[in-house]
Amino acid sequence: MTTASKSSGEGIAEAARALRIIESMSGHAWSADAAGSFTYLSRKTLAYFGQAEFNWQHVVHPDDYHRVLARWQHCLQTCDDFDIE
């Protein structure tokens, strides 16, 4: 096995481990692109929302929307991780 293929194989294995951890989380896990469209939804998140053809802005409570939107915009500008409760 070459170094490149070993590294690629290790990367795939690491990604699979990370996905198993994410899918085992009790909370909702998702990712979205800069426009807010989902690029990944965990099975639990998809089951809770019941669809994937929408973006995160449709699932935020109206009372939290402006705070969450401000954090989202900040993260887009600074490349910070988006993590909010």
C-alpha cells in the first residue's frame, strides 16, 4: 500500500468514525452552506424536522431568530464555528 492510499484510507476511516459519533449524539447535528441550506442532517435531526428541503432559518423559534441570525452572519464573516443553543 502506498503512503497516499494509506493516508486516504485512514482519512475515510476517520470520517466514518466521526460520522458514527455524530449520529450517536442525543442532540441535533447538522451543517449548512453560507446560504443557510443544509448540507448534512443527522438521522435524528431529519426525523425531528421531517424534511430536508429548507434551511436553518425555517426551524429557529421567532423569539431567537435575530440573535441566531446575528451569530450566523458573524460566523460567515469571521469563519468562526457556528455553535449556539
